Amino acid sequence: MQIDLHCHSTASDGALAPAALVARARERGVQVLALTDHDTLEGLDEAREAAKSLDMQLINGIELSCTWGGATIHVLGYAFDTDAPALVAAIASLREGRWARAEEISRRLAAKGMPGALEGARAVQQQLGDSGNAPARPHFAEFLVREGHVSDRSDAFRKWLGAGKLGDVKQHWPTLEEAVGTLRAAGAWISLAHPWQYNFTGAKRRKLVADFIKAGGHALEVANGLQPADQVGCLAGLAREFGMLVSAGSDFHAPCEWSELGMYRPLPDDLPPIWARFRHAHSHIAAL
């Protein structure tokens, strides 16, 4: 695909530095890219310079963490003002919270006979790129592999870091309403990220979508990497029912993993794409 609105660099939990990610996207035919790192804008300047040199369009992007219905939810913001005071303040608060979470994960692992996790995860992170943000669970997973505590990263999440496990530290994220409000204050177009990944019943998913719209959200991420086609179909049905825009992206984190840059299942032709609303990208997209 020539448009990819969901990917991650070493500024959060991805494996490629922003410039390297942009170059890989260009090699794979992507022309319009949104870098959507978790709770940070740290990689955008580097990515923007790389995109400019490669004649690509980079859209300001971010994936904000928030809570709804007792679960952690992610919302994607696009084409916003990076200097908006509400967004700057929210990111600063999330940054502090992520460091506190990393420290708590490390304490919990140490109590189970796995000391030095924070330092080890930070070392893994810095080998990938010098981010000032807290190490994330994938970094802790790699530390556990290197120390011989688990056989591979999947084993790390299955035993220690996955949902409901010891390392699944619940952070005081903002509410869904607060996160959407922050993005709207920055002039963003807002999409609900990977709605199928939250392990909700159909009724609860519909309630989430309804509350997201009520809070001011605009779009559903109908296609997320290589998720099953039937899920894309169900999410497309929700988008039609609620009259929403749609977004799509690879959710790329690293080569040879979940998906590749520019790789996701096609969107149904009748659904209005959110990228058509990005004014500064119109001319580039029209040329594709």
C-alpha cells in the first residue's frame, strides 16, 4: 500500500530508528506515512527530515494510551499541532507514568529472582536507538531472553509480561474522553486503534465505538496489519453503522514480525478514508 498510518520507531517500542523506518517504508512503496509512536513525538523531527529527502509525505502522528471500561485503549491522532499546550502537557505526564511503570515492572521481576531488569531493558533500548523514553515491555522481554529467564520473547509475555501477568503493570492513563479531548485541542484527526485487539464482546465493542464518537473521535482503524479478513469486515460494518471515517496501517514494530510497512488488508471501497481530510497531504495523495 502507498499509505501507512500506523507504525512505531525506537522512539517508543519499535526496532528501527525513525530515519531508517522512513527509508524502509519508501523502499516498500509507501508515499504517505504517519509515525505513531506510543505517547511521544520524539521521533517526528528525524522522520520528517528523512521523508523530505525521499520525497515522501510525513503526517504528524501519535498513539495515545488511555482507559475505558477497565481496559487500556489506544487512540491514534493525525495531522495535529505538535506545540499545542494540552498535547505537550499530556505527553509529559504520560512520559513520567511510563518511567514509573518501568520501575515497577523491574521491582516485580526482581522479587521473582530476576534482578537488574530496568537497567537491562534500558540497555536493550539504547542499542536500538538513544530514546529518552522509558523502556517498554518488548525491551524487558528481550532482557529476559538474554538473561536466560525465558526461551524467547513470546515466552516472556506468556509467563511474565502479557495481559494479567506479573509485568502487566496498570498505569494511571487518562480516560478515553481526556485523550480524545487532548487530541482535538491540538487540531487532530482521531482514530480508534485496532478495535478488535481489546478482547471485548461485540456489545462492549459497539459501546466503545459509541463512547469514542461521543468523546469526539472521527474514525475506526478498520485494517491493522494482517488481521483476519473477517475482522476487517466486522469493523467495516461498524464504521458504516456509525457513519465513521476509517484508517488503516501496518502497525509495524520490527522487520519480519507482525506486519511490514505498507502491508495491511485492503479497505472496502465504500468507506471514506481519514487521510482524505489531511489538507496538507491532499496534493501528494491525489498524485498516488
